[in-house]
Amino acid sequence: MNRLNYFRSVNLLALAVGLMLFAGCAAELARRPTLDEARSGQRPQEGDVVLQPGEVRAEVAEIDRTRREIRVVWTDTGRRDILPYDVAYTRVRYHGFDYSPESLEAGDVVAFMPMPNPPSRPYVDTIILQLPVQARASSPSIARGAAPLTPRRDVIEGTVERLDYDRGVFDVRPRSGGRTVTVTLPYSARGADVDTFRRLRQGDYVRVEGEFVNPDNLQLMAFLR
């Protein structure tokens, strides 16, 4: 091999190695972070947390993987809802990436379009992860004018005014006066609390501990004596 061919070979080899390194770096930059990485803040990104027309915001209460249902509580009304999902088609979007609906966790704040009645399909298409549960302690509000989403534990006591056994909610007129508070039983409520709720009647005096999902709605943690 003469000197000219030698230098040509060296240059070609250096070029090939450079292209391989560049391709590797590009692949790493383009790699979708896992949702665990995004949750832990290893790849911080600014997401759009403004509700789009028709969307509602809710907190994930439970993911039932057997029935493929996501149980949520609307943050504005305290309404409990069930979002059926399809592992192959339903997508959870966070910072421009798509993830499985089963990657959600209880306490995540999400946005979605409510399913029509009757539903046009048996599952929800898209769920927007607005605030992971890991970030809520440092982000008390995710939108200007929104009620604080970080739950606070509180105790209320007063008179039961309305009961809805099917929905698992009841209204309490606080002893100190003021607005009526709607109390919601979570899907994970203890059996003893469910039994107490079933025995409630209008006019009963109750004392409950829970977490406010908004100023007028309390998610029950326990009945107190």
C-alpha cells in the first residue's frame, strides 16, 4: 500500500467512526424517555397544562388492570368517573411522548375528553398527563386560576343533607356554617367506612377526615367518632 492509499484508508476509517458516533448520539437524543424518567425529572420538559375546549381535569384514584378501567375524580366537581381503556389503542401523552395507560399512577392529574353518551367507542382515546403525583408537592397549581391540586387533610363535622348511595357521595352542612361540602367515598374505601356510609340517613351528625380535591369536595379518608 502506497502512502496516498494509506492516508485515504485512515481518513475513511476516521469518517466511518465519526458517523457511527454521531448516529449513536442522535439515537440517544431521539430516544423516548421512559415515564419513570420523566416523572423523576431526569428529562425535564415544559408541558402544556391548559385545558383544551371540552376537556376536563381529574385525579387518578385507581387503575384496575383486570377490567382495564381508570377510575378518576373530577377536580372541579368531585364527580367520580370510569375511563375504560384499550392497551393497544389508548395513549397517555406526556411532554409530546405517548405511553401506555397502565403507566399512570394514583394521584396523577390528567385531562381528557369525556366520553359521549352513548359512547362512540368502548374506550377513551387519549389521556393527557398534566401533573405526575411526584411533582404535586412542589406544584400546588397547574394553571392560573385553578384551585390548588395538592390535597390537604382536613376534618369536617356537620349534618348530612343529601345522600347518593349509587354514586358514593353525601353532602354535609358544616357545624361552623358556610357552604355545604360534598364528601366522596374513594374506590379504595375501607369496608368499615363503606358500612358506615350505607347506614347514614339525612339529618345524621357526622365527623369525617379527608382530602380536599377542590374547595367544595372532600375525598373521604375515614369516619371519625
